Amino acid sequence: MSGQDVRMKWHSRTSRTSGTIRGLRWPAMAAPNAMAAPTAIAPPNAIALPTAMAVLSAMAVLTAATGCAGPSSAAPPEATAADRSAGARAVAPAPRASATAFDGASSVGVLIDPDGEHFCTASVVASPKGNVIATAAHCIQDAGSAEAYGPGELEFAPGFSGRGKGSYPYGRWKVAAIHVDEHWTDGDDDADAADYAFLVLEPDAKGRQVQQAVGSAAPDWASPPDRRVTVVGYPTRDHNPTNRPVACTTDSRPDPDLPKTLLMECAGFWEGTSGGPWLADYRDGGHQGRLIGVLSGGDTDSESTAALFDDRARALYDKAAAG
């Protein structure tokens, strides 16, 4: 598959860089020098989040080598003038060269496998029913493979953090349906540009949809590739013992090696960050900007890629949002 031969190692941003998941064999991680209108709700009993990202000096270790338009009935509402005005007053994060600890959006969380381990990042994307999350397709299955996670096997834990097994301030939401683009499932030459998936969640025990509980980011299906983005992800426990998400604000640009994909340079995105949101014009948890893609991988810890959301991504989202 020529489309896969360019950078097979970029599928290494899950925590499963070797071994199998229900028969899926993940490519080995490349060596560091190899080619390789949303709302936010504060956690229960928590103080208000700061308007700027919290910076922990202990997270400096994350600068080491990597691990891992047409009309639509399901389109979320556009931001109102009041939303845009409030967002303009919020302070945008300053660009950085490496990721730092992040407390800015409870709608970002982890995917949990049947063994109870988190292995990929996901985030709530605004939808009419409030039950859709976005992640990377390779978190669900290897490109072209018949083996994949199915509904009922995964859970989403927004706002996850804490040492050891961690804590779940908003609970764990069961995945009811999984939508992956056929370019990815077929493993054809366009698979690289379709490394995204939309998952539908069941309501919690109180009958709430996830978006009601933690907020969301609105999708952008026609974003230019050159944007100021804030990228969020959860490195796995080996490199992130407190299980806190990290984020980096920087500028994206077209990836010269992979058509229809984005590239950003910021160190610190280890295994587990696959599927993390790329948020254009993010300011704070109350003004998350627009979701333009999800993290796919990269050649090193300081280069990360994402498939840019487009009409195909929108069509896939529409199927999920209608479910």
C-alpha cells in the first residue's frame, strides 16, 4: 500500500507500540533520529480553572524522544456574536516549543481498553445530540485490517487524571457505535488522510449526554492548513505518572510528505497522545475554538501530524451524529 509506506511509524502514538490488540499488531516505534458552540463545565468541587495553562516544571521530561462543505443537518450551531466577543476577551496561550501540563478543557479525555488501561486521547465534538467524540482511526484498528475494537469494548473518560489508575471526575462513558472512514478500513492510498474516527457514546446513569456534562468543541470542516493551534494529548503512564494531559500552542502547516495532512513542531507528545484534538483559535476552557483534526503521530517527539478535517470527515461525522 503505497500510501502507507511513507510513514508507517507514525501509527506509534498509541500506547500499544508493539504486541496486539485483539489481533492488531502495531508497528514498532521509530528511533528518535529515524525518518520517520461549546461550553466548559468545572469539575465537581473544584476551583475555577485559570485562564492560562498551568505549567509544571516536572513536565519538562516530555521534551525527550517520542512515543506515539455542503449543508449538513447534523452541523452544530455557529458561535454567536456574544460567544465571539467573550472569546476575544480571553487570553490566548502563547506559542511554545514543548508541551506543558494542561487544565484547560474537561471535554478532552482518554480511551480506556477492556483491561482498564488508557491508550489514546479523544475529545467531545459538538453535535445536536451531544454524544459524539473524535479520535484517531488507528486507535480503533490498523489501516486495512479486519480486526478492530467494537462497540461495547471501549470507554471514554473525560477529565481523567491522577497517579496509578487515576480518577474519573465525570465518570466513564461507554462507546455505543464507532465510525471509521472506508479509506482507512480498506487501507488504500488515501488512508493517511483519513486517520480520524467518530464514536457515539451512551448516556450516563443519570441520563446525561457527555456534551451536557463536560462541554465540547465545534468542528471546522473547511479550515486552511496554516493555523495557530492548541494540541492536547495524554501521554501514557511511563512518561506521565500523574496521568495529566499536556498541551502545546504552535502553528500548523501542510505536511510536505503526506497530502491532506497537517504538521506541527512541538516536543513532548509521547505514546497515548494519538487522537488528541487540534484546536484552532483556542483561548481557554470556555472558548475552545474549532476542532480541525486529531493527532495521528509523527517522526519524532517534536513533529506531530493530523489529518485535516474535510468534506469526507464531515460526512462521517454526520453518520455518527445521526445515530
